Amino acid sequence: MDDNDDIYKTPPKKQKTSKKTFKTEWMELSEFKTWLYAVQDDCTKARCKACQVYLNCGKSELQKHAAGKKRIQNLKSIQTSQPITNFQGKNKIVLQSKPVKVAEIKMAALFAEHNLAFQISDHLTKVISDSFTDSTIAKEVSLNRKKCSSIVKKIIAKIETEETVSYLKNVKFSILVDESTDICDTKFMCTLVRYVSPTNGSIQTELLELIPLNATDCSAVKIYESFKLCLNQKDIPLQNIIGLGCDGANVMVGNHNSFYSHLKTDVPSVILMKCICHSAAIIASKACEHLLRSTEELLRAVASYVSGSAKRCAQLCEIQDYFNTERKKILKLANTRWLSMHQCLKSAEFILGELQNSYSKAYLLFLNYVLNCFNYFNALFQSKSILLHKLSSASVHNFLKVDCLNQTHISKINVKNPNNFLSVKNVFLGHDCENYIKDLPRSTIEQIKSTCLSFYCTAASEIKSRLPIDNPLYTELQFIDHTKILDSNNDWNDFEFKILSDKYKDLLQSYSLEFEWHKLRVSFTETEKTKLLSYKIDEFWHYISNLKDFKDEVMFPNLSKLAKICLTLPHSNAEAERIFSIVTDVKTKKRNRLGNDTLNSICVVRSSFSSKNIDCTNFQSIWQFLRFFKDL
């Protein structure tokens, strides 16, 4: 046969294949019901829950898949896991049921209707998932407005206050007090306590009470009587107070008829700690009075001109975009917060660049340099870290002679004596200012530097009068710095506790204190020192307080007790200001009917949570909270 005959062959018949469809009775079979699901869009396919794959329908094919080792292993893993949708990544779609989507839509509507911050949703969803582990719990919850406020006041805040009071009855503590008013012109005295936790040795600063005051009579006597009544009602011994932290107002720290003078009458050993941050702001304000008034007026005028018009604000943004610079707001200079000028300077510099006033430009560059030092100092002492031992004199090397600084302590230097000054040409104004004025006429440079020298002199003088740089008590307080204790090169053999041992002679044994001090410095190997240097100050002294000798007796009872007393002394009043920020945040124009007791309870809870570094998502409702439900 010729090869061409293959062309005329009849092609083979195609075999007809019938696709099998899914049968619902398969899902009732024991071998299929735990993992097999129907596919809604395709009746010829089945879905394996364990392997997350689609299969051709057919009982024999499904049985083969059921016998596979991979399917058996996958089924075991999902049976031991929680019944929750798997999150495969940010870009993967999470399969959710319709009820879940409806719930999310309703919660989003709640946020929109009641003007709630969207950031709250991060905590809300976590609290809901932790609280409603059973649908029965969600159905039985009946948390209306009155019940919610009662729980905050009579349960959470009450328990937190009771825990704090129980500690204060047995340990030494310091108080931080400050006055302010809320949006309804109700006057409060914020009373915080700072103590060493008996359980873990950490420093705790918590709100004791937001005490309402009679605004018609806020004399020192009335303020102190309100404070004393607060402690008496809680059975807290007044003699446990060792320190007072407050601002420099006369009603608080005056020599006669002040809050401090009345407290000192009842507690003679109390130590006054004026707020370092308030003092820094006053120092900056006094020193800036020597600069040209036009510098401050320029900042205010620019802010008023731009912020007073939406059109000018938009034009400012267009200019910044055109020059491809970062968009900066023009900030207003606060009358009562002079250190805020540093932030205003950065915003005004862009506009001032087009101006031709050499003096204003030079003074703004100088202030940008020098106020940054004040702001760093201010921010440092606003922190919650233990910084009392780091209090020292400000940098004065910018205008005083080096010989003068090397031979005499800053507290002994006459900062107003011209013989101690550097020559005008050597007064340092900051690199930016120095680079700017170097091309100006000599007479202009001398005038600018002379004016800035007056700033330095006033700042140094105010520092000497307002900061306790020459107080020997602060020199002794440096002993709490464990980094210096563990430094072998630090010669502290002649260190003495004259002031502290005399002030607390009823609590300490002076002769044992000196012995324990010298013993502590030679008690550790180099390996142990390396480990202890990684500790925080409060952690170090908590460790020292628990060290015992071969007789099972505490090795450093007096020294550790003195350290814990000193650790409770406050270095600023920033915590009180944070409480008033909470008051402003809680009691707004729309919530102006909030009662004083409710406001106090909210502030107590937030202060306690912040001190313990917890929030509503990890707050544990322990069983002792439930015993107060009968009082609701």
C-alpha cells in the first residue's frame, strides 16, 4: 500500500467522558464528612478543607485523596488549631463570614456616629475578642452609661487606689503637687505619690487624688488643709513623706505661710525639690529679654499674618512645594511657654531667608543654637527615668574663660564679672550663626556678640539662683549612680553621707552606713560588675537590698534603705502636668457635665495603667474586683 493511502484512513472515534457531579450524601460518610465541602460555582468539583485544594468529583478519586499521607497530616493540624481564619499575609484575603462583616460594619458606624478616634479600634477589637469568648457572654452584657461609670469609680479606680494606699502606709514616699483649672473653671490640686514598689523595687509615680479646691480661697493654709484631709481619710501617715516636688510659686515654696512651710512644720525632715523644668523655662525667658524685641515680634507677626488666612496658608504651601522643601507650619509663640520658641524658630527661618535684617537673622540663628540646649535639658528632666544624680551646672564654656572654669566651681564664679569673660570675638554663638555673621561688618559682629554675651550672663546668673547646683545635698545624692560605684577608676574613698545620715538618723545607723558603702565597692568581680552595669538604677538597688551573707542576713540594709529613700525624690513636676493633660483630654466642651469624682477616677485609672505599663488589652480583671459588684 502506498504511503499516500494513510490520508484516506478514518480517524479513531473520540471516547465520550461523562463528568461526575458532587453528591451531598458523601458529606454524611465518616470518611469524607470531616474534610469534604461542595464548591458552589462548580458542581463537578469538591474542596478539601485540610489541603485547601479542589478535586474532581468521583467517589474513587476522593477515596484516593482521603488515603493520602499529606491529607491525614493536614487534617490533624487543623483539628488541633483554633477555629479562626488563617492570616497568610498582608496581601492575602482573609475569609470571613457574613455575621463578622456585619459586626465590623456596625462598629465602624459606631465610630462615625460618636466621633471616636479610629485608633481606638486597635484596642476595641482586642478587648472584644478576649472578653467575649462565648456568644452567651455577649448576649448577657448590659453595660449602660450609669453602670459603666460606676464600674470605673467603684471598682477599677477603687482597687487601684487601695493598692497604692496599702503601699504608702508602709514605705517612704514623695509627693508632687500642682494646681490647675478645668474647662468649667473648677480648681483642682493634683496630688501624686512617688515610691519604690515593695514587690519589684521599681519606681512608681501614680495619682493619689485630684483634690477639688475652693476657688474663692486658695491660700496656702486651705490648700494644705485639703491635702492633709486627703491623707487622713486614707490613713496614710504624714511622717512617711520625705520629699515635695512642685513649681516655684510663692504659695507653694515661700519661706513663710506656704504649702512647704506648713508641711515642714509637721514633717521637719522633708526635702523640697523645685521643678527643674519650670526653672529652665524661666531662665530662658529672663535671658531672652536682653535680645532685640524685634526678634520676638517677628515670630509673632509672621504667625499671625499667615495663620489668619486660609489663602495665605495655601500660598505658603505652594511656595514650599515650588522650592522642593519640607512643608512647615508657622507656629505661634506661646506667652507662658518660652521654650516653645525653639520650635517656632525652625518654622520662621524659611520666611526670614527672604528678609534682609542681619540682626534678626543672626539672633534667630543664635537662639536656634542656644535654646536647643535648654530644650534638651528640659526634655531630659521631663522623662520618667531616674535623673536626680545627673543634675549639674549648665554649659558656660561658651563665654567664660577656661582657666576660670578649671580652678573654680560654677557656683563660686561671679558670672557678671567681665574679668571672667572671654573676649567678645571668642564668644561662641553656634556654627550657623558664626558662619552667617563672619561676612558682616566688624562693628555689627561686635554688637551682635555683645548682646548674646548679655544673654549668656543672665542665663548663668539665673541658673545659679534657680537651680540647686551648689547644694551639697545633690553632691551626696550621686551615690545612687551604680555606674560610678562599679567604676574601679572612680576614687570615692573619701565620700561621706553627712547631710543624708543626719537627716535620716532615726532610720539609719551612720557608722554602719559608711562601712556598707566601702564594702559595696569591693564586693563584686569584674564579671559581676559587667552584669550589674546592664541594670537600671532601681533594679540595681533592688538587687542590692536582697543580697544576703552566709548568715542569711541582709548585707547592705542601711545603704539600700537610704538609696530607696533617695530614689523616691522627684526631679521635676512633669508628671503633674501629664495629669492635667488627661483632665483636658477627658473633660471637654461636650463632656462639661462630668462630675469631679468621675473625672478623678478616670485620671487615677489612666495614671495607674501608665505607671504599671499596661493598658485595657492586657489589664487583668482579677477576682478581687468582682467583690465590689454588689455596691453598684
